[in-house]
Amino acid sequence: MKSIAEIFKLLTDEHRLRILMLLDKKELSVCQLMGITGASQSLISRNLSLLYRGGFLDERRAGKLRFYSIREDLSARKKDVIVLLRSMVKSDNRYKEDIMTLKECSKFQKKAGKCDMKTLQEFMRLKKEKKLRV
């Protein structure tokens, strides 16, 4: 029971849920998660660290960037939780916005031809100003 309670305790934070559901779609860097969620680097990093230590995530480094993804070898309990979360969030408006922003962010970066903090800051600025046309 204790391990089940620890899993659910880890997922009591909306930011962690958002991050986990975005990473369920594709591998993302810290700065991509910042651009999509609008959260600060420290908030994203702290929550990624908790999800990583909780056994949900893998980390990959590419130069200065760190990329995160859902672990391939999740325990059966954690896989069940992911499946449950998928079914619960599919009609959630915040989730739908995050997925739309993920698509916009991916297109923006593809168009820019790079994934770096400067590109993501430009994406976030344009998104905030609602001038993004991808």
C-alpha cells in the first residue's frame, strides 16, 4: 500500500501531471516544457526531478540540453496509472491547450531549425502576445 500511496502523492501537483502527460506524447527538453506550460525553469526542473526520482522518467543529455521521456521499463503499477491518467485528461481543457501548444512549439522549432533557449523564449514571447502563426 505504501508504494501506491507514494505514486499518488507524487501526482497530487497539477504541474507534475501536466509534465507527465506532455512527456507521454513525446520526449521534451526542460526549455520546451517551459515554452509549453509557461512555467519557470526552476519549477519545471524541480518537478522533473521529482518525477525522475519517482521512477516515471528517463533523462538524456544532448550538449547543454536535457531531454526527458517516460521510462520504457515502467512498473506495472505506474503503467496502469499512466493509462488511467490518459483516460481522465482527454476531455480536460488544460490538457487540450497543452497538446495544442506542444504542436505549435514543435512546428515553431522545426521552422527555426533549432531547439535552444533563445528559440523557446521567442516562441513564449509570441505565444504570450498571441502573434504566433505556425
